[in-house]
Amino acid sequence: MIDPPSGSGYVSRPPLVVDLDGTLCRTDTLWETFFAAWRTCWWLPLVAPFWLSAGRAQLKSRMAEIGLPIINRLPWNESVIEALKKARASGRKCVLATAANERIANACAAELGLFDEVMASSDNVNLKGRAKAAQLVSRFGVAGFDYIGDSRADLPVWAQADKKYSVSSLIPLGGERIGAEQPESSLVSWIRLLRVRHWVKNVLVFVAPVAAHSWANAAGWQAVTTTFFAFCAVCSGVYVLNDLFDLASDRMHPSKRKRPLASGAVPLATALAVSLVLVTSGIVIAWLTGPPVVELIAAYVAMNALYTVYLKRVPVFDVFCLAGLYTLRIVAGAAAVVVPLSTWLVAFSVFAFLSLALLKRAVDLARLGADEVLPGRGYSGRDAAFVYGFGISSATAACLVLALYVASDQVRSMYADPLWLWGLAFVVLLWLARMWRMAMGGTMDDDPVLFATRDGVSWGCAVVIAVCVLLAM
């Protein structure tokens, strides 16, 4: 911690100068501004390169004019805030000196109320590195200030400072670290960000070939396995993009605020690059199975983009979109193996996944009061009755479709003893009823599908279904 020298007045106490991005704030406000502005103007990525050609200062200024991140939800560094409070309590002057645009810098300073002066990038000057060092020397003189930074861009500033402090693993010569070192982006953070656990949802690509009894088609199994990995790559990529757009709402959520991007554990720029690489890789992998799967993967990406940018904030449309994304996996599995897609399977999938999508919303609404609004979505607590009713009706419709399928002539021609398949309708109805009861009671996780993968009763239901199918064959 910073120990100011004894005495009183600013004359005997050099001002404490603090950087913003990566130091006072655990994230990069330039990228925060980019995604905040992109949520407002979809065309931003098209014009941003032209603004950048006029200089980084111009880019920062133009984006800040369109939209700013929600300042009071940014992930602040408590160690730096504590150092600022101690410095102010002892009578020292505190200065925020940052390469961020002045609109963001002033908003951050106003939010924290810890700074006597703000120095930031203007429309024409990018206050970074040597430019920041020169301005600080002009204002306070060589060794006339103490400085807290975090990166190589701060090296010229540290060179002109009296006391040098860092919040990262980069410690300048003669410098000290403030607080605990900020952890680098760990493997665990990346696994959480890429939603590796959600890859289990891509097992749906195997449903169509299994339902069509394509057991001996080795080439088909290879194709559907390739499709599975293509979906894994694409899904992780779109999950990251979704988190980048949801930074503000995630930070208002009791559990989602701990996500790697919302908490500042993973750099936003790195996450965006990885996301684009994953989506591109998934499409390339899909080429190995043929154009139909590529088209379905592209449709999946397009639907996700529409959901992220707009549909997730439109009640009812959002859950239909989620149900469509699940069903697309089943369709892609059928396309990979080139088997006919049963209309029974499609109908059951739409109703079942619509119920699960509504179940996900029900989990969130169970935590809200009647007048509270679900952050980043179009629902309020008053929508709970509608979501519960529509979701339970969809579950009932899914089980009805399954029962009609079991009673159809198609089943009698495919199975030796189809009577056993009535166990499927009973078990699926039992499972969905239990899931809805838990969601309405507020005893389920945010994602019902992931909850099912850890739930012993759900696994028991899956075993009973498998046994019924084997006995029917």
C-alpha cells in the first residue's frame, strides 16, 4: 500500500497519478465503448476502420459520442481505489491520467469521486505512452509525481515518475506492486468463457441418425462426429460474442457478473479475436461434411447474431429463436448422415426445446419481484404467469406428439415390440413436469440443460428411456 510522506499540503506531497485501463479498471474502456456503441449502431464495425485511419484519438472520440459503457458497473480494482482513498485522506492530490477518451475519463472520475484532476485523450490527442509522460512532466515536472500503471505503455511514464507502482506482473525498475497481482487469463477462465460444458448440447446432432437406425453406416458416423466438432467450435465462438454484447446486463445479474468478460478476467480484444477464429474454424470443419451442413452452420451463426443483437430483448420471439437453434442441431445431424428427417422428430423437438427455452426464462423470473425487470431481456416479474403457462403447455404438446408417434404405423414397421416405447412418453412427461416444478420453485440453475447433466434423476430418466428403446427393438 502507498504510504504518503509526513507533513501537510500538496507542495510536500507529489500528486498520485493513476492510469485507467487495466489499472484502476480491470478492463479496457476502449473495447467497452466499442461494444456499447455497437449495441446502438449495428453498422459501427463498417465505419470504425475509417475513423481509425484518422488516428486512434479520433476513433475513441467518435465511438464515445455514440455510446458509453455503464460506468458504475465496470470492474474496478479495489487495491487501487484503496490507495486513492488513503492518499486523499492524507491530503495528497489525485490525478486520473489515461489514454481513454475524455468523456469516459470524466465519467469514471465523477463516478468514483476520488480525483482532483483528469487528463485524457481529446479529439485530436491520444494521451498514451510518451505523450502522457510529456504532459505529466509539463504539468508536475520530472519526478514530480507518483504513478500507478500496469503495462508496457506505462514504461515512459514510470521513467519520469518519482515512485513507481504496478498492479500487474510488469514491475518497473525500482517500482513496487500495489495489492495482489492481477491473475493472468487462466485456463479455467477460458474454459468458462468458451462454455465447454455446453458442448453437451451438440450431442443433438446424433439424434437423427440414431432415430433412423443408421447403426452400420461408418461414413455417416464419421460425418456426424465431424459435425459435432464443427458445432462445438461455432457455439463457443458465438457464446463469446454474446458475452461481449451482454457485458452491461451480465454485470447486473447475481451470478453472470462473475463471468470472465464481465469480471475483467479475460481481455475483451483477445476474446473477440478468439471468437472470430472459432466461428471461422467451425465453418471450415463443416466443409468436410459437405455444403448442406455448412449452410446449416451458417444459418445457426446468423440466427445467433440476430438473437444477440435484437431478438433476446423481444419476449416470445427470443424463446422461439432458442428452440430453433436447438432444432438446427438435429437437422444438421440428419444432413451430415443423409437420412430422411422425420416430421415427428421435428415436431417433438420444436415443442420440447420451446419448453426448455421457456424454462430458462422461468428460472430467471422466479428471482424477480412483480415490478422488477430482467436485465438485458424484455421480461418483467409480471410475465412469470405467462411464461409458466406457455412453457408447461409446450411440454404437454411435446409429450402428445411423442405419444402419437409411438402409436403410428411408422413405429410398428421399425420396432419389433413398440409397446415398450410408451415408456418414453411417460418418462419424458415426468421429467419435464419435475423440471418445471423446480424452476417455478427457484431451485434450479440458470441453464436447465446443464442442470440435467448434473442431476441424478435426469440421468435415471435417460437410462430408463434407453432401456425402453432397446426392449422395443
